[in-house]
Amino acid sequence: MKAPSLLCVVAASLLMAASASAQTNTATLTVSADKPGPEISRMIYGHFAEHLGRCIYEGFWVGEDSKIPNTRGIRNDVVDALKKIKVPVLRWPGGCFADEYHWKDGIGPREKRPAMINTHWGGVVENNHFGTHEFFDLCEQLGTEPYVCGNVGSGTVQEMMEWVEYMTSDADSPMANLRRANGRDKAWKLKYFGVGNESWGCGGNMTPEFYADNYRRYNTFVKNYDRANPLYRIAGGANSGDYNWTEVVMKSAGRQMQGLSLHHYTVPGTWQKKGSATQFDEAEWHKTLRKTLETETLVTKHAAIMDQTDPGKKVGMIVDEWGTWFDVEPGTNPGFLYQQNSLRDALVAGISLNIFNRHADRVKMANIAQTVNVLQSMILTDKEKMLVTPTYHVFEMFTVHHDASLLPVELQCPDYQFGNDKIPSVSVSASKDKAGVIHLTLCNLNPNEAVGVSAQLAGANAGAITGRVLTPTAMNAHNTYDRPEVVKPAAFNGAKLVEGGFNATLPAKSVVVLELK
Ligand code: AHR
């Protein structure tokens, strides 16, 4: 995105004077519909579910005897809601939990499974009632690809090797037979396997050199039992701007992986005082969105480092943890990371997904943290009650990009200024789906003013334009159990076709999806 200037805004405005939608606050946009780029992998719209707080237990798993309607212990309302956003992939069991998880504790009759202490997340007792079989059942109910993260930090090579055999071998072998004894005859289809999580921190406090060596060693014993469906191996990647980590791991082990992860959270304040999810002013709104926009720099710089040893882009960037991280809701367990989700989260999601789309040549998967009741969730639950969040709606609106071809965009837009800080007011990405339909997803970051968009569509003639918009009245608007539909998409009538393109007016603080066909 080009840095906007007063001159460019003025120039854009003068140009616009001739158009039907002349406004002072106007962005100019060119969409090259005749130059389709890489496919936007639907895996960019992936999710993450950790044994953390009330994500797995209560969020997904209520047990077969629960009064909450469930299928084999997994709650039906949550599965039904998630099916509507077409969850393509689900990462499990962590996160930090993955590096203290011993998978054999989570198989066999539930009443006989040993308990453990979840030392990372609230020190609560984990009864292991949700284990490998339950996870694959959840994925099958959702129609989603499983992504399992193995234990490097406190697990052995043998333990990891046996887990992969247990999940993916159809041979007459010890682990496959153990799986059969536990009620599952056929191996599951597992493509995505992570070798450790945050090995620079909770996963073992390793140096990149030490992790790279460990990755090479553990990965050697992660076998492709199903030769027709080899594993896509994901190495533990950097924390935000730790470019040295990416460089060292790529140089040392880049040839032995298909993906390298990156974790980046949007924290408006400090880690000690992150800020409230719902009680914030415009300064915090602006800061949060500015920090989200930094994702573009991170992705660009990590990708450039990956290009040095992998110019053919064989290794995917896997942003397998991202999203907002605020202070927990008052009165809740600090170790459970439970936070509300407002229109601001919707903007963070829209901006981030637009960035991942625009880097679809390298970003092959992303997993927002986390699906239910933890951090930037799609869904919140309270016993039998459930609601979907503003972030959920963004994921639903953006499903149009799944596996579509990225279309290049050029955007010049006015700044959204608060105090001395300026950020671009508009975020955008565009794609063309298999049927030739063009979709744009746009965010107006400015909470005070609408912004006009004057768009040129190169190489396509659209006959109709329709859209939907998410734009409640308040910056901190959010859904509650009493008022679950405060934030939800509505029809958008603010766009019209003009010669060679379209004009649109994005309402203040909005996320808009447009369809041109
Ligand atoms: O998503 C919460 C935690 O954030 C994960 O467990 C960890 O990987 C990261 O630090």
C-alpha cells in the first residue's frame, strides 16, 4: 500500500470531482481482474483450539451425559455455527499445552485416563477426556482438516513417532492395533503436523540453532505411513519480529519442512496491561489497528528471509497464531484468557485477513487464536448459552475468498489520523472465484467518517454489484447473550457500477464485502 499524502488525497479528490460520487474523503483503487495471481488458500481461514480455559472443555466438549445437546460429547450448537463459516483446518492441542501434552494419556476408556495439571493455563486439572479420538471426531463433524501439534519441549522422539503411527498407519503395527483396540479401525487422514510450538518460549526456551537441530532430529522420525498422503510438516517459527529465528531455522532445516510458522498477536497496551476488550477510547482503537497493520511488515520481512533460501516458495508461511490479546474479562480466571469481542476485533480480523490474502504467494495457512471462549474467539459460551462474535461474522463474509485467485490491487487512500499518528483509512483485498465472480473485502478504519472509494476494474466488465456490511453504531459494540445480534452483517447498498469500475461509500468503522458479476 502506498503511503498516502495530502497531495495524493487532493489529487484523488480533484479526479473524483467529475465522478458521480465526488467526496473529499475518497480513496482510489485499481483492481487488476485480468491479472489473477496465486490461489488464496482457504487454509488462511483456519482456526486453533487449545486445552486452555474454556475452549476445549465447555466450548467444544461437554461430555456425552450433558444436558447440552451434543453428538458423542461435542456440542451441536457450536459445530453447527462453525460449519457456516467453513472452518478449513483446526490446530490442536496447543499452543503451549502441546509441549506438555502426552498423547497416550488421552486415549482409551475415559474414566481410566490419567489426569495432569495444565501448568500453563490456570493450573487446573486436565482429565484428558478430550483426546486424539475426540479431536478427530470433532474435525469430522466440522468437515475440517486436522492439524496436530507434537510435543518437542517435554516429549520424546519415540512418543512423537508413535503418535504419528497411531493416527496414520493402517498396518498391522503396534500403534495402529492400539488405535483399533480403542475403537477406530481405519487410520485418520492427517495432513498437517507441527513439530513443537513456540520453542523459543513456552515450548522449551531454545535458541534457533538448538531448535533447528531438534526439528531435524524429531522430524526424521515423523514417518509417512500413508505414502499416498504425505504429511505437511510445520516447523515452529518466530515470535513476531524475530527475523533471526526465521533465518537460522530456514538455513538449517528449510529443506525438511513444508511450512514454517509465525506467531503475532495484536496487543494494544503492554503485556502487563494490555487494555480492555470493550472499555476503550478512540486512542486505543487507533493504536490497536495500527499494531494490526504492522502484520504487513512482519509478513513481508519474514517472507523476504524465506526467499533467500527458498526462492521457489516451497515452504509455506503458516501464521498459526494471530489475533487480539486483551486483559481478561473482569472476574474471570486470568489463566483462561477469556475476552469479549467487539467491532474493533472485526476490524482487526478484516485487516489481517486482507494482509494474508495479499501475501497468498507465501502465506499458506493462518489460524486465529482461538475458536471458542479464548482470546479473539468466533464463539462465546456460558453453560447452555452460545453467541457468535463480530469476528465470526468477518470470517463468514470472507469465505468468498476461499481458494479463489488473488487479484492485484492498487490503493491510494486518505489517512486516518489520531493525534500525531496516521494510518491508512482503508484496507482491501480482491479475488476472482472459480465461476469468475469478483469479490472485494474492504475495511474503513476511521470510526468517525465514511470514505468514498472510486474503483477501476481492469480487464472485466461487471453487470451487477451487491454487498454486505458490518457496521454497528459504536466502536465497542459487541454481542451478549441478552442482545446477540447487535453486531451482524446487513445488506450494503452503498456501491454502484460506473463506466470502467464502481463507486462505493464505506461507512465509518465498517467491514464490507462486495460481489461483482
Ligand atoms: O494462544 C495462547 C497462547 O499464546 C498459546 O498457547 C501460545 O502458543 C501463545 O503464546
